[in-house]
Amino acid sequence: MISWYSGRILNSLPHLTDKRAKTLLETTRHGIVAGATGGFAEIAWVTLYAGATGVDPATVARAVTTAAGVSALFSADPVALGVTVHMALAVMLGIALSFGWRTLSSHRLDIAGPFPFMLVALIGVWAVNFLVLLPGISPAFIHLVPYSVSLMSKILFGLAAAEAFRRQDALALKAQPVPYRLVPVIIQGRLAAVHRCDRNIFAFLSEKIREL
């Protein structure tokens, strides 16, 4: 008995390992897409704000490299480096959000889709960045744009990432195979014939008993 259970456990290990690896890869891929989508949404918002107010978006990009501490490494083109650093951080944040959302979804918590989770998470990220980390790392960065503009940037990130997660989850659900079930079907005609046969046999036996 012990060897039989041991054999079943050993046989199931490759399947569990493959399923776990597939889940990790899928979660990571969803996070990369969501993070990139949110990062582009932030770039579009800052560009729109800069065009409306006359702020140079290149200044914001250079400030990103300064806050990240990598401006000295690639001083030739700090704008392109700033966009690259921003997108890299956005992808990393998207992957972290993807695993967080996967954990909440697996526990079947009562959450109405990814939008509330993403908005709460991104507002928390904004609060930590602009109220805790950046004042000590790069105080000049937090004064480039008003708090309302930077907060709206993170909210747009959350909305874009949530929509990316929603679409990817819908596609994954649609791609799952539909399980087949054997449903018992009662053929009414044959069932009625059986009932008639039973009544005929009962009538025949009753008649024979009366003859006795």
C-alpha cells in the first residue's frame, strides 16, 4: 500500500512541476504586458501635461535617471535612458502586481475584478514614492510636477494595467478546453414501454391467481 501511494505521488510530481512552471510563466507574462501598458500610459499623461503647461518632458526624463542613480553611467543621452529606466521600473511593478493579483484571485476573495486592486495598489505606490522615498533620494524630482499630476499618473497606470489584466484573463479563460460530461438521458418511449410491460405482467399474474 505504501509503495502504491509512493508511486502515485512520484508520477504526479512532473505534472505538478509543469503546471507550476506554466503558471509562473503566465503570471510573469501578464505582468510584463500590464506593466508596459501602464508605463506607456504614464508617458502619454506626462507628455500631455507638458504640452499643456509648457514643461519640458526631457527634464522629467532626466530627473528619472537622477533619481535612479544611473545618470552618470549613460550621460550621453539621459532622455532615452530616463524613458528606458521608467519602462523597466514599470515592468517590474507590473510583474509584482501580477503575482499579487494572482494570489488574491486564487484565494477567491470577494474582489470585483482587477480595477479596485490596481487602483489601491498604485495609490499606495505613489504615496510610498512621493511621501517617503523620493524626499530623501531626490527631493528635486517631487517638485517637477504637482502632486495631483503625479498621482493621476499612477491612477492611469493602475487603470491601464487593470484593463490589460482583464483582457488577458478573458483570453486565457476562453482558451481553456471545455470539459465534457456524460449526462444520463432517459428515452421516454422505451420507459413507457417498460411500464406497459410491467402492467401486462401484473394483470396476467392476477388473472392466473383468480383461476386458482
